Amino acid sequence: MSFTIATSTRRQRPPLIGVCGTSRDDPSTDAIAERVGRLIASRGGIVVCGGLGGVMAAAARGAARGGGFSIGLLPGGNADDAAADVSLAIPTGMGEMRNALIVRACPVIIAIGGAYGTISEIGLALRNRRPVIGLDTWEIRPPGARGADPGIQRANTPDEAVAMAFAAVDRSAASTTR
């Protein structure tokens, strides 16, 4: 008697890469975010963001210009509030709590600049043991610590940040297949 072991024919899904940052327009951080979005798209990833303005809109624009896809998890209940280049707008009606959805959906987060919403996403990611790649973003120091939290890996350029993010995705995938 012989047995055949079925192999999976399921195709691998593109990685979801969270991109977090302020909703305020700032030419410097917007340029960085657009480059990050374009690079994620060029490597076959999907940008996941809060779907509004500033860094979020710029990352979605970069993904679109790079021929890629973006998902915007909106705080409100209206998909029409999404930035123009968001490919798929999901109105959560959850306000800032949608930050937890972004973090839980993505195996890695790239934080660019930021305001208080960004720091909440960083904190949630660190709490959930998600790697955080920082580009000119918050420096968090735990009470009593002399230096910044090592959970935020610093990148100097968008290219370096995206390379670090995809390396984290690869490590995550390797650890789940063991």
C-alpha cells in the first residue's frame, strides 16, 4: 500500500507592511513616505496605513505610482474620507482604535515622523512583538533606561527601512514554518 502526501498549491500572499506617521502634510516626511510606499510595491508588498493624509496618503501614493496596492484602515465610517491613492479603503468606525488593527494585521511597521497616533502604533507594535523600523520618528525610552528602546530599529533612508522591513517579514515567515 502506498500513500500520497498532498502538497499545498496555495499561493503565497504578498506581505502586509504597516506604514505609520502623521496625518499632517509635511514635504520632508511625505517624500520619505512616498519613497517607502513605492519601494514596498516594487518588492511585491502591500502598504497598510490609516488611510488619511500626510504620511499615510504619501505611502499610498508611492504604492500606486509603483504599480502596487494599499489598504487604508480609516478611523471613521466613510470610505470617501480616504486619501485619493488608497486602493482599498476600509471604514472601521473605531477612531484611533483602528491603530491596533493596523499593527495586528502587519508583521512589521515602518514609522515615519509622527504625532501621538504614531506613538500609539509604535507602542502597540512593541507590545505585540512586532518589529518597528523608525525613520526620523519617536525615540521611546522605558522608565529607568539610559537609552532608547531597542525594539525600534533605526533606518537612515527609505531604502534601508524597506530592506529591514522585508528582512523582518522573511524572519517572521521562517519562524512560522518551523
